[in-house]
Amino acid sequence: MASLGVLLIILGCGAYQYFKGSIFKAVTTIVITTISSAAAFGFFEILADYFISKGSESKYPALVPWAQPLCFALLFVLVFAILQTVAMQLSKLSVDFGQLPERIGRPILGVFLGLVLSGLLLTVLAMAPLPNKYPYQRFDDRQPKSDSPTKALLNVDGLATGWFSLMSRGSFGAIRKPTSFAAAHPSFLDELYLNRHSDSDEVTLIAKEGSIDVARKQGVWYAPATGLSDSEGKVITSQPGHTLVVVRLTILRNALKDAGKFTPAQLRLVCVSREAAQAKVAPKAKNAYPIGYFSGASQITEKKLSEVITITRSDFPGNEVRKDIDFVFNVPSDYTPIALQFKQNCILQIPKPVSSEQAPPASPFVEKAEVRTSSSLSDNDSSSSTTNPDSSNVSSRPDVGRRVVERLTTGGNIDETE
């Protein structure tokens, strides 16, 4: 379906420019489209955050999940209309490059314009809360792998997001005050599709800023190289060329509406190249996704990217308002984590990882659904009482509700003082 749509847009733009356009008009339209998309990419998150922060208090709460695609489209159309009007007023006289150049140049430029427009359309649709297979199935439905995406015809959406990532590293970096889009969203399309890759319709795609937190002290650390195992006793080690990094994610009780149900695919650790950071150049960035979380002192419960993790109010005993979960990530050895993204719209700057010797004791987490299952099996076998998750490891932390990070990198430097 997506391939057919891309093909129709490309052919339509090529045919229109051939029969009705001109080289001058085609070039002007391409330039205006480029500037309009840069404005949309640069500011849609800022504009959408205003509406997302209203949440259920918004006048139109049903539109909140659509905030990002609608704001992107609004910015693009508004800037395009203004620039197109100005261009028409400044170029009232026709410009003709001759019959042969016009016949050759117009369809070629039209095809290129079609590539850009179809890429932008697919990107906007990927932001929307649509079923995972629309506009196309980017990841396997049952076993999604973050490093094995399926691309659209001619990778038109990759072209649309890739060129702005390139621009944001250079002179257009200031458009994001001055966060590089490439650093904030290393694989933007993969983020969008994995964010909505879930087995449950109850998982929201957007979270308000402040829904999660990461402690500034001992909030991130390197896992020990040995001694870790899964629930079946199988040894867990890092992938070749990678290091296991643990991030203590804090879920806030007053944010359960946004953060109570999520998948590992909605939790992204943004990592930048150490070499680029030390050289003070625009850093290369990658996303890392969790392989699971600590359910014991040295035990890790592994999770697929699409599995739903559920936090309920019963996970907050007494007057506790914070629930800590230690997520484990496979991070390339030559990269260092700088930020944690949660769903759409929520991003936190994180401290520099400390060594495993300086790491705090694990904060085991066992989902209530898992506890009930294990208790039911125990009742059938030995009529034992219901098992309850250990709440003694739930820690209370004073640093609540940090704002959304507006600056992940400063000239490519990483803050080494934390």
C-alpha cells in the first residue's frame, strides 16, 4: 500500500511538472518544500508539547495522541503557503529555458519533488497513532528487531528524515536551540514504528514530560561482566563489541496514566560516539533498547521489544510515590549514553555511567501479573499461599520531575563532571 502511494505521488508530480510546470517553478517548489520541512522538523516537538502537556485537561483530549503529526503538518503547510505566495509575487514573469531543456528538466525535477513529498507523508503517518502495519510494516509483527527494519519503496521517508539530520549537525543546528536532531533522534523512523509496536491497545504512544525520572547520582552504571543470569539460570553477557549498561528508571505514581503500561521498544537509550565527543565535533548517535530488567540481585528478566510491562498502584506501597526499575541495555563499547527517551515527547538527560564497583544494590522488580501466575501454579501443586512481590527494594528518591531536555549536546561535548 505504501509503495503504491509513493509511486503514485512520484508519477503524479512528474506528470504535473511535465504538462503544467516549468524548470523555474519546479526548482522554486523544491526549495520551498525543503525550507518548509526544515521548519516542521525543527519545531513540531516544541509546538506539540504544548498540547500534550494539557493532557486530559485539553479542550479536545482526543486530539492529544495526534499532536505531533498534526503540528508537523500544520507547520509545513503554513510555511509552504507563505513562501509560495511570496514566490508567486516575486516571479510574475515566466522563465523559459528552451524547449529541449524544459522537456527534460521538468519531469526529472517533478520526480525528485515527488520523492520528497512522499517521504514527508510517510513520516507524518508514522507519527500518528495508527495500527502498526500502516503506512507499512517496518518491523516483524511477532519478533521485532531494532537493527532489522524493512524500508519503504526507494527509502523515501529515510531520505526525508536523513537530510534534516544532516542539516541539524551543521549551520541549521541552532534551529533546535541548538540540539542536533541527529543526536536527539538517531533513528527517527525506527523510533516511531517501534514506539507503537505493541501487543496491547492499552499502551499509550505519548507521555508528558516528567512522567519518568533518572537519579543524578548512581542512576546509570556499567553492569558486572560476570554473575548475571536470566530467570532460567542461563548466563547473560553483553553482545560482542558491546557493554551492558544499567539505567535505574523511576516511574512516578502520579504519571501512571502515561507510564503505567509500556514496552521495551518505547524506552530508548541515546548514545553518542566517544571519539566524536572528544574531538568536539557533531557526535554520531545510536539508540539502544533494553534487553530486560533486574528481577533479583543478579537475575534479569528478559523482555521482547513488543512485550508490555505493567506498573500498577499496588507497586507503590504505603506513601511511596516512586518506583525504581533497573533496565539493562546493550551499548556499543565505543559509545556512551547521554539521554533516555520514553515514548514520544518525553526525554531526560542522564548522568555519566559509574563503574560496577560504584553501582548501588539492584532494585528488583516483579510484575504483579508474573507473581499471580507463579502463585497460581504453586497453589495447584502444593496449595501454598499467594506470593507477593518483595517491596523492600523500592527506594524513595528526592529528585522528582525533571524538565524535558532541550540540549543534549553542546558543540559535541559530553559533561564529564557528573
